[in-house]
Amino acid sequence: MHVYVQASTNKIQENAGMLTEAEIETVESRADVITYTVLAEMEHFQRNRVTDFQVYMQRYLHGQIAFNRQV
């Protein structure tokens, strides 16, 4: 993630001479929105992944217990 933030910052600095102060602020604001959105999506994915794995393991263990009781 840090790479993308650095890349956008570098791009802004490269083009700073061609942009007005208002345009630079707009670009920085948009970059911030994108960064925070991606971070929020990554956090959401991580939480779901952990929850899904816990449910999967519980079902697996219950299945193993049921199988061993039959044997």
C-alpha cells in the first residue's frame, strides 16, 4: 500500500509546476480517499477471512468427531 501512496506523491511532485494549488489539493484529497477506501476494504476482507476460517474449522472438527463416534 505504501508503494501506491509514494507513487501518487511522486506524481504530484513531478507535475506540481503544471498544476495550480487547488488542483494539487484536489489530487491529494482524491489519493487520500482511495487510500482509505482500499485500507477499509483490506480490513473488511481480513475480518471475513478470519471468521470464515473459524467456521470452517469448527465444521471440520464437528465432522471429525461425528465420524470417530461412528467408527
